[in-house]
Amino acid sequence: MARSLKVAVQMDPMDTINIDGDSTFALMLEAQARGHSLWHYEVRHMALKEGVARPDGGKREERLFARAHKVKVARRHGAHYEFEAMAPIDLGTMDVVLMRQDPPFDMAYITATHMLEHIQPGTLVVNDPAAVRNAPEKILVTNFPDLMPPTLITWDVEAIRSFRAEYKDIIVKPLFGNGGAGVFRIKPDDENLGALVEMHTARSREPLMFQRYEPAVRRGDKRIILVDGEPMGAVNRVPAAGEARSNMHVGGRPEKSPLTARDLEICKAIGPTLRDQGMIFVGIDVIGDYLTEINVTSPTGLQEIARFDGVHLEKAIWDRIEAKVGG
């Protein structure tokens, strides 16, 4: 039997999650079932303190702390967690930190990844914070251009106009959003592209992502879960009527979906890179024959796959984590 691990979970407030769909909750339930101890904290409660004296009198070193609640979880609506009193914990004394807060992938998110690097390699951070920082989902995918639909990332209005002229029917996405927020389909006769770009640039200095619209999305946008680079399961997400987005946050309907030969080809191409970068839990999005996103911050889909396929991928994730920490 694996030894009991101390696990700190960096995530959003516990009272905001949907216990029937949240993948972090599934991971916490599995960890608890294995006898691991859990702590919950939010990013805003982290503190990196330099110059802390070592007990052995050696060189002073930094410590990463968080004010956290020791927590127990249960699949009970309205009573799904039980907190102990909040108290500081030294994250460097944890065996595992699950970095599971939702984007936006902004400077606060990036700063948290820098802070978490201070506890490596003594503490296993899932996913690796440096790799997450260097691989925002909508840019990491550009490392595999042969697998993608035609894509443009830019601030430049002329480049945007040229891309739209070439592909006519396009999707516009904020580069660092999540859950389908701010994603638009611009059809060939739509006159709102210019205004949309102006609205974005008025509130953000970030570029936008543009992709050719893939009609196959009407049949669904498949989320495939890879564990340490290996494809383990999938769920299809079908857009609601009148909706271009398939995200479940905006009404996408999940349905059972086997892995196709093309899915496995895509996973074989990207799996080694994910594994080498310390990406233990990754969710990729595939529309038709094309890879559109690689989600490494806080991917979802575990509970939907379990409902359709009876496969609990959180078990595979914890198997890999325990193997890496020598549990």
C-alpha cells in the first residue's frame, strides 16, 4: 500500500465548485480514499518569505507558505467539504501540490507559478509550474502546426483582415481565457469583426487567436484526457442549438465518445512532449481531425468520462503521482 501523502490543493473557493462536474473535487475524493491528507488554499493566501533561518543553522533560505484549511471532502450536495481552522502551512513540507485554480492566465497566475518553483523538486507540483507558465494552452498547441486548423495569433489589424479574407468563416478567441468566455464565430457576412477587435484592444494588450471555423464542431468538440502523456479517455461536447461554443460552461452537451485512430495519432505526436515537461494531467480539444487546444492549467472532464465510460481517470492520475513521489 502506498504511504500517506500530504497534499495541498491550490484552487478556487470550495463553496463555488460543482461537485457533479469538478475534476479537482474528483481528484480530492480519490486522494482521500487512498489515505492522503488534504489541505485547501487559494492563491491569494500564498506568501514567499525570504531569509528564513534553517533549524540546523545553515544558509538562510526562502520558504513558500500558504494559509490553508485542512479539509475532508464528501459527495454530499450542500455539505461537500469540512474545513479545520485556517493555519499557515509550509508548502515545501508537502509531498504534492495540485495547481488547480482556473484561469484567466494573467500575471497573478504567472506569479503563482514562479512562487511554486521555489518548492521544487522536494515537492511535486502538478502540473509542473514552469512548464505551465511556458505553455499557455492556446500557444502550446502552435508547436504542432501539422495537427491544427489554420490559425493566426496577432495584434495586427491587416493580418486579421487577410486571414478573414482567406478563410471567410472564422473563430475569434481571447488568448488566455477559459470556459468558452469571449469566443466568437464570425461568419462571412458578419460585419462585426472590426468592432470586436476594437473592443478587445481597448481593454487588453494581449493578442487574439483566430482559427478557421470547422463545421465538424456541430458534431462535437472532443475533450481527450492524457495522463503523463498517455491518452486515457474522452468525452464529446456538442454545442447547444444556436451556439458556436461547445464548452459545458455555456451549455455544451456531453456524450460518450471513443478514441478514433486520428485521436490516437494526435496523442502519439504530442504525448512525449507533455510527459517530458512534467504535464501529468492534460486535456486536449479535438474538432474533427484537428487539435485546437492543449489545456494544462486546470483541465476538466474526469467526471463526465466516468459517467459515460465507467472509467475513473483520477485513479490513473494518482497512480502516476504516487509513483513519482515514491509513494
